[in-house]
Amino acid sequence: MPDQSFDWAALTPDIASGLAAAGTGTAHLLGVGQRCYDKAAKAPAYAWLFGLGFDVQLQAWALSPCDAAIAGHLLALDARLSRLSPDLSAILEYVCAHAAEPQGAAYVARLHRLGEREKLRTMIGRGIATEGGNLFWWAQARQAAIEDADWDWLLALPEPDDGDVIGAALRRFARADVALLAGNDDAALTAYAALPWPGLELRRGECLLRMGRRDEALALWRDTVRARPWDVTLLMRLHAEETGSASRLCAPQGRTAVLLYTWNKAESLRRTLDSLARTDLCGAQVVILDNGSTDATPGVIASAVGSLGTQGVTLLRAPVNVGAPAARNWLLHSPELADCEFLVYLDDDVRLPRDWLRRLGAGSELHPAASAWGCRVVCADAPHHVQHADMHILPAPAAQQLDLVPGTATFALSRPFAEEPDFGQFAYVRPCTSVTGCCHMFRRETLVSAGGFDLQFSPSQFDDLDLDLRLGRMGGYAVYQGHLRVAHEQGTAAAVFSRSGEMPYGPAGNIYKLYRKHAMTDMDLLRGQMLAVVLDDIAARRAALGL
């Protein structure tokens, strides 16, 4: 049934910021739900937030149903709130009883972190063979299969033949996700439809869309958005499909230049330029800055010039590596680009679809007042892993992962896309605080007025985020074009941190500089400003859909 009680305007800013950022990501939703509980406990007038927080955290569990900690937490809360149906309560109780961490759980986590794939598979296989009813092992198998994109391995794992209906359903969740990622949409839909809990409507709808059953998908999503009006991710997907933004293509409206800078990455650059040459450049000029390379980069650039069209390519060379911010500024102030309307910066290790520039152009056509436009970035060797999507500014306490000196973090950015594989849930266009710099489009005039990229972030990392924050403080905002999917070879600093537990030295220093540069008071003001932009966008989409 539709939730008639939900009102964005009634939420506190910190809760609204979290919900407006995304309706997906287990950790993200757990955090938003906890903020609801904290506010409800402190202020009797907000007691109704207990129910909202519970519903949000129940959705977090639906995305990680074998997590006994979440299940136990929800059962404890339900003893007070009484929001669970008997059937759903029974499933949660089952998870608590059948997902215990075995003695070697810490070692399993270490193998995941270190990428010891063969050892990990052996241990998981042994665990399933001896404790097949323990959901812990099936959760680990799902994670390992997704990390390696080895769908057949998980599908070949033996299931206990014990007639356990709830256990079989929970194990089927892993197989459903793997089937969807493998492109076996019919099998995935069958598996999802048989799961006895709500919360996976977005994935079911993606299956239906891929199978050509569009009307069924949209009807499912529309009903779910009415029932979960706070689920912004589902709203964005529904709006994208109903309005046809996925098929919208438009060259940037004005003279455009595509800018690359590179340093000693000859083979990556070769792949990038080969990819670029196969795309529709819409008449854009290409400018390449060799940032003092000492490897085979000059030869790679010379070889690519012909395929890019000699009339539209400008080559520049720096005598030494001046760092990323200075290289970007060098390109920005090149006399050849003085009359350009749009500048698009590309990293030297990306792979582009043919229509990439028209996708960015469509983003600028839909949101002409934006300051920057970016895209969905995925790992080149594992395209079901999303490196970046739309990032939204959140309160500082959520930033502890990158808070190198306790108390210095002044803001956080939402990253639910890093919590789950790419099922298609991030395919939409919307305003946000920041987009990634590996494929970043600006109006030249905007960049010049902002003073370009800040040299204190040399040699690299976070100069693009700093620019988006500065543009936001000037009254602008970024736009995420999620229908453009760009593959990126290099992992992000945050991804390296999450695997190793240690931030690389250069990025660590730059994230500290970022916090010191952008004071918490300024970031709180920016958060309020961006929340207004995003909520206006949400309201406009709901109105367009008649919700």
C-alpha cells in the first residue's frame, strides 16, 4: 500500500541528506536508519522516525539477507515496534540461528582482503561441504564469485538436500544475483520471484526490462515507489525508463575540446586513444599533453594522431611531469581552446563507448545550469564493479574511514555504489555534489572563473573533487549521467584503502588538505544548498510520474 505518511519536508536535514543520496547500499541504509533512531530517541516529536528507520534498515537487510547481525538487530527492535509480519519474523529468526561465524571467519575476511582467491575458494568449498546449512559460507561464496566474476563456480556449489524451505530460499539469493550478473535474466527472475521477502523489486524489474517485459517492470517499480517513497534509487530508475533518458543523445551545444594528459603510461594510453578513435567525437578537437614522459608515450601519441584525424588533434609536451592539477590548467589555458564552450577531461586509462560524448551532451541538455557533468565509472577488468556514480555530501561523522587525524573530517560523500555490484540500478541522470574526474565535462568559462584546479593537490588525487566542492560553494552543482558507462583501468584511492586498510601516502596527504581547505561550516552550508537542489529534483520527478 502507498505510504501516505512520508513527507520529505518533515525530515531533519541529516536524515534527508542520506535518504536523498540513495535508496540502496546496505551500510548506507543502516547508517540512515540509525540516524532516524537517534533523532527519535532524543526528541519525542520525532518518535515516528523509529518506524521509518526500521523500514530503511529492513531494506538494508533485504540486500544482505544472510547477515545475522542485521537480522538480530531488527528482531530486537521489532519487539518494541511490532512492524514485522510473522513470516518475515520467522525468516529473520532463521538467519540468526543459521548464519553463525565459524572459527575461521577472520581468516576468510583476510583472504578476501588480500585477494587470495584459490585459498579462499578452497576454504569456502570446504565450509559448504561440511556446514552447508550455515548461511555464512553462502554469503562468502556470493562475495567471492562477484569479486572474481566467476559465476559458474558459485552455480556449481552443491546445496544441502535437507528439505529446509527457508534455508533454500536464502541460499537462492546468491544464485539469483549471480544469474543476473551473468546475463541469465530468466533464471535470475525466477529465483528472485521465489524469495519470500520484499526489497528486491529493483533487480526483478531489471530482469523484466532485459527480457522485453517493460510494462511489467514499470508497473512493479511504480507500485514499489508508492510503497517506499523514500527509495530514491528506484524513483530515479523508474523516471529514467518512463521518460526515455536512456536513449537520449545530443552533441554538446557549442565548440568542444577533448583533453588528455599523460605520464609514462604508454600501453594504457594506447588503449585509451584506440578507444577514443572508435567513438563519435561530434567534431570535437582533441588536445593531448605529454606530461614529461620518458617511456614510449611520444610514439604512442604519434601513431594515434592519424586515426584521430590530424586536423582535429593538438599535441603539447611539458619538459617534466608537472602533476595532474598543473597539467589540467595547462590544457585549460591553451590558446587553441580560448573560444571553446565545453572542455572534457579524460584520464589516460579509460575505455569509451561510441556514443560517450553524445551521452554527456544529453546530460548538459537536460541540466544546462549545472557546473560539471560526469558518468558512471566501472572497473575495466571487472565492469560489474562501480568505481564512481553520483556522490552526495553528507554530515562529517560518516567520514571516519578517511579521517586520518581524528576530528579533522569536515564532510563525507555517499558511496553506496561501492557496496554492491552493478545490476543497472545506477542508470539515471540526476544532480549531485560531485562526479569523478576520469571523464569530466565543464564549460570553459566556469573553469576559468573558478580559478582552475588547485596546485596544492599535486601530484594527483582529489583535485577534481576539490573543484566540484568549490563550484558548489559558488552556487553550482554537478550532474551524473549514469547512462554513460566508462571503463577505468586504475582503481581509486578509496578502493585501495578499503582493500589494504592503508591509504597510499600521496592521496592520504591530499584528503587531509581537502578537509583543512573546506571548513565544516562551509560544508554544512553546501550540504543544505545541495539538499535543496536534490529535493527539488526529486519532487519534479515524482510530479512528472504522477506520484
